[in-house]
Amino acid sequence: MAWIHPMAFKHWPLVRDLRFAQKCGRYLRGARKRRPDLDWNEFHRVARHFKTDDMGSFPERGFLYQLASDAPAGAQVIEVGSWMGASTCFLAAGLKGDAAKIFAVDNFQGLSTCGEDAAWYNRHFRKLGSSSTLEIFRGNFAALGFANRAEPVVSDSLAAAQSLQAKRGTIDLVFIDGDHSYAACAADIAAWAPYVKRGGVIAFHDFGSRASGVTQAIFEAIKAGRFAEIVGVANTIIAFRM
């Protein structure tokens, strides 16, 4: 009998499904106690759809769902860096009202000035056998019934900030998870912070993680007084009130 590495077992469908049920169930028990006012069944529905996706933890995805749920009805959201749309769908799941919309900014080609990101994207695109994740993004939204809540903006971040200028000062929530180099993250903060209305929220992924440039750029923005107060932290996601 051939020897099988123990790590291989976690990819078997039945084992993977059991691991998902255990980890998600554990998270939801705590989440329902902390925020009994939110529809965690909807979160679970989205989580099941992305159960093979390990790009984000349950606390992070739950925090995004909470931020979107706490936004007003008809909220306008901008996400910078959408990849295949997992985080976008968790945001969409929390939104209320027919007019609510997420503008998902991404070149969908993994173009990045951060060396670690570029290598990561190259590996994943080789596995996908494709040069773009846009159709996968659209497919995820369609499968979950969220197609009307998202508008892909196929563009680099700063070019998108120019094309969406009419929305400056009108956005309820901005989530930045784009190019992880220091220069790019600092530029994203400068470009997108003015889009958030007073009292709105700006959130970032990979704060305090291996992406030291992201952490440095956020610390500098804090020192410069760009944010009014901290809203919360969940693993590597941090959110601020503007």
C-alpha cells in the first residue's frame, strides 16, 4: 500500500467538508452570541459556497459581513482588490436595500508591484490555466444571487479612483486589499480615503501580517490623523471610522 502524507487527507472531500463544518460551526456559535441581531444563516450560505477557498479566515470574513450589515440601507461600497470575489460576496451578503452596490476594483490579472504578491499570483494563474479571474468573479456572484449588487471595475486602483471621482465623499465603506507594497498601499489610502463619507468606514486587509508595507502605510496614516477612530480588528483586517 502506498504511503500517503497526512497533510493530503485534508483535501479529501469528506474530510474537507467535516473540517469546514467544525470550524464554521465553532465560529458561528460565538458570532451569534456577539451579534444576535445579524442573519448568520446568510453568512453560512456564502461560507459554504467558498468552503474550498482558504484566502480568508472565518473571523475576517465575518467581520466584513458585519461591517456591511452595519452600513445603512442602500449603502455604496468600494473594494480595492477582489481576486475571485470571495470577500466581495461576504460584503454583498450583509448589504441591505435594492440600491446597495459594491464597486469591485481589480485588474483581475494579478498585476502587482509587490514581489511576494506577484509570485503568489503567478502560481495560482498557472493552476487556473487562465490569465484573468473576472469570469470566476462573475460566476461566484451569479451563483449566490448577488449579481445586481456588484459592478466590476476592471482597472488598476489609481486609474479607478480617477474614473469614479463623482463618488468622492459618498461611499459608506471602502475595503482595501490591493497591491501590498508600501508605496501602493500608501497611494491607495491617499486616493480612496476621500471617497468615504463622514462617519463611514475604511478597512484594510493584511494589517500586521507578512505584508510589512501595508502595516507601515496604515501606521503612518494613523499618525497623520487620517482616521477618526478604530472600529475593530479581526485577525489581519482593521477598520477605522472616518
